[in-house]
Amino acid sequence: MIIGLIRLTTCIAGMACALGLQAQNYPTRPIRLIVPFPPGGSSDSVARVVVQKFSEGLGQPVVIENRPGVGGLLGSEAVAKAAPDGYTLLLGSVSSLAVAPHMFANPKIDPAKNFAAIAPILSSPLTVIARTTLPANSIADLIALAKSKPGALNYGAAGVGTHVYLAGELFKKLAGFDAVHVPFQGGAPAMAALLAGNIDYKFDVVNTTLPQARAGKVKVLAVTSAKRIALMPEVPTLAESGFPGFDTTAWMGVVGPARLPADIVSRLNSEVGKAVSSRDLNEVYVSQGAVPEVASPTEFAEMIRREYAYWGAVVRQVGARPD
């Protein structure tokens, strides 16, 4: 019995030493960052901006792999099943970590159990935008038009189970009108449909709205933050437009598989923080209406838990279900 205990203790000590050595030498080969949405959307854009600085700090290439589907769950599940060695990471977001797990039966992931929170990257308010030919120039106009033609308007979102989809459903519920949801495989095709006049309005993040708004290709009716944003000071908030307390932002950050060694989590948190805080990246994000975020792994994990609980309550409130 004593010999067995000695062997078990020796085995555990050996494993601890191996993990410590792994973390000390990490990384020794390229790292895969899975983006659970298609190329060209907001998640993909954020990943490509931060990945160069992140790679430089780690001394190894960080390779982006787009794996879209099911509101971001397919890519998320792939990371949850990956070895906890720091070589497969996820660009997590409010959609994939806080909304989609509530939207689908047997989602196979629980953000608190299946992932190690590493570091946030940014947050950004959403915008409510409409096609230029829609006879509505304000939220009040949009609601009046929708109520005058029940079910005639449609809105697009980057897939069922995403944050922008649920924000659209919550808005409909609070405003008391009906509109048809048109799902897309990502933010880029949804924006293309709006520009082509194939959908009437949509919720979108600021960084993808700005270029189209500045080119006069979309109407910006409101922002979803508590206060107006500096880049579009003329655009009212939804709270100002008759929805007091409506305050929601999109956020993104890096997570890895559960049981990721603490030393690796700490190293990755430090490098993401340095990248996000660098002057050039900071300027890029601020110029796009985003807020660079820096926090400890514990703080980021707590934020994910809060958001998961909040959006679960919203799903129940609006009765959202996959189309």
C-alpha cells in the first residue's frame, strides 16, 4: 500500500514537473487561433488586427482558422475538445460564449466548465442600421413603419444564436412589433444583403458600420451603448429613443481549453494585454469605435459568467429559438 502511494505521488510529481517544463518552454511551435465565424466579419477583422502583435510577443506564428457554424458553437466545441497545451485557442465572443449555448439543444459546451478564460481584447456598442431606401430616419420611424405593416419588414443577423440576433429579438419584443428574421452565415454576408436592399435593417458592431455609414450606404438609427459614441455623436442611443436601460455591447477575447496550465494562461494573458495596449493597435480599435480591454484571467472569467447569465435571461424573456 505504501509502495503504491509512493508510486502515485511520484507519478503526480512527474506530471507537475512536465507541465511546469511545458509552460516554461512554451511556445515552441505555431499556435492555432480558431475564429468561429466566417472571414470578413467583425470577429475575423479583430483577430487579424491583433494576431501580428500577439505573434511577435510569443515568438511563434499565430495562425487564424475560420470555423463558422451554429452561432459560433462549432468552432467553440473544437477548442473545448482540444488538448490543453496552449496550441489551440479560441477567439471567443459574447455570441459564441454567452448567447449561443442558450439557444441550441445540447450545445455540448458550458463556458464555465469547458474553457480557461485568458484575456479580453475589446468591447464595442452595436448600431441599428437600415437600408438607405427604407422610409425611416429614426427608431420611432422604424417602429411606426413596422407596426403599420405587421410582418412586412425583415432584419438580418449573423446567424441564429449570435448576439446581434438576440439584440434584434429583444428590440422587437420591447418595441411591440413583428419583423421577419433572415439568418446569414456571418456579419459580412448580412451587411452585403443590407447594402443590396435585400433586408430592411440590422444590428451590427460599430467597426463594420462606420465605413458604410461614412460612404452614405446605410442609415444609422441608434447605438446600443448607454451614452452616445464620439465617432458618431449625432446618433442617439436606444435609451434616448424610448428604451431606457437598453445598454448592450459586443465583446471579444481569447480563451483556451479547460485545464490549461496556469503558467501558460498567465503568459498568454500578458501577451494579449501587451498587444491590445500597444499604441498602434489601441489607435486602430479606438478609430473603429471599440474600447480596448485589459483584465486578468479571473476578471475575464467572471465577466463571461455574468454575460452568460444575463443573455440566458434574455433568451427566456423573448422566447428565442433557432429558426
